[in-house]
Amino acid sequence: MPNHPLAEVFGFPIDNLSPDADRHRKNRLCPFNNRSPNCTKSSVENPLGVCSTFGAGGAVAITCPVRFRQDWIIATDAAEFFFPPGATWTSLTEVQLSDRVGKSAGNIDVVLLAYDSVGRITGYGALEVQAVYISGNVRTPFEHYMENPAARFDMDWRRQRGYPRPDYLSSSRKRLAPQLIFKGGILNAWNRKMAVALNTGFYNTLPPLDEVDKADADVAWFVYDLRHDAAQNRYVLERHKTVYTKSPPIWRKVMQAEAGDEAAFLAHLEERLSSDYACNDQ
């Protein structure tokens, strides 16, 4: 295991001691398009500003879903799958999805909307972002590091109790699979496409997927890595590969009878779209 379990804190590698990195740490800022300028992970008042950690062999594991929003690469990748070339599109985050009886099936991380010249929605797709759970205690080494980053960026945490490690198995069983079954079942019943963004270490722990041609797919798996840019001493999100699949039959079997009227969901999207535009015009 690596000496230091943390890879990025408030958007910067732990050994990046530049003025910009220091500003982000002091002000608890998030550089990855969070809903606010500040990090809100775990708590608004006392955020857990760990974006990624080290796993086996020094591989970097993304532990915060907002980390995937760097430069909105995930959105442009998903839009290319959802929409025809030249489509005008935008995105909404944290959109509630409900079943036939109005019970929440959870929030969709990102909904991408294609729209025409007068703002009418012409298509949409759902993008789910899957970071990895951590087993062990990540807050204690985070707070210890934050007390003095310049002196503790190379601290040896290996003998400490609860050394944090990526827990891919729990992440897939407790988070990814239920999300895909419930949300994916409703979207599949409406004949809408879905995309999943996750990092390579997570994807490699999943069972083998039956790949299809892009034209036949209704699910795209976008697999990303964090590449270290030595010149900037920053990690850069890069797409490693894309896997296209069909929705598993269980999605439709489990959720088809519960999928409600899509018109209500479209009305909610229209309302959100209009509201966001009104806010941006002020």
C-alpha cells in the first residue's frame, strides 16, 4: 500500500504546494463544477475534501462523483452518444426520477437535454456517475494532512488503524447495481438511453459485459482514468475506453410495470430548463 492514502485534496495532489493549491485548501474550494464554489462532500460546514485516493499498486481511485465533472468531459462524451451530430444541448444536475405512483426512484446525476431554436426539448438521456466507496477511515488522515500540508504531504500512514482503501465490491453491489436496476428500468421503459461514468479500477471489477455496436446500444459505459500531468502537478481526467451494451432484460422485468407517464417527467425537465435559463439571464 502507498505510504500516503490520499491522492487529491480539494482538487490538487497532496504534494502540490503551489499558491493555487494553497488557496483551494484554505477556502475549501472545489475546482470541478460543484453546485457551489466550495466543496460540500459529506458536510457543508466541515467538508471531506478528498477527491481521490490511492489503491493497490498506487492506482488512483476517484472517491467523489463531482471529481468526474472536470471540464465537463463526461457531458460531451454522453451527448455524443445520446444525440445526433450538431444537436444543441445542455445539462441539468440532480434531477428527481419518480415511478408510476410518484415514489422517488432517486436522482439522476446528470440529465442531458437536446432542444430546438425555441427551447423545446427534442430528446434527453441520463448520465449516472459512479465514484467508489472507501473502507476504513479517510477523514482522520485528511484532517491530519490538512493541519500542515507542507510538512505532511509525504506522511507514512500505513500503520494507522483503518487505513482507507477503495471498496469496489460494495460500490457495485450497494450503489451501482440498485441505481441501474431502478433508474435504468424506468428509462428503458421510456426507450431512453443511459450512460455510466466510472474509473478504470471500478470497471475492471465488474462482471464481463456483452458488447454491441454503438448503433444498437442503449447503454454506454464511459471508463476514465486520472493521468498525472507532471508539468502542472495535477491529475487530468481522460477517457480510457467506451463500452456499448444493451439494457439487461432484468431492468425491464423489474421496473416496466412501475414506469409512470413520461409526460410528467418531461414537464419537470421543461420546468427545470426554463428556471435555469431565467436564473442565467438575471
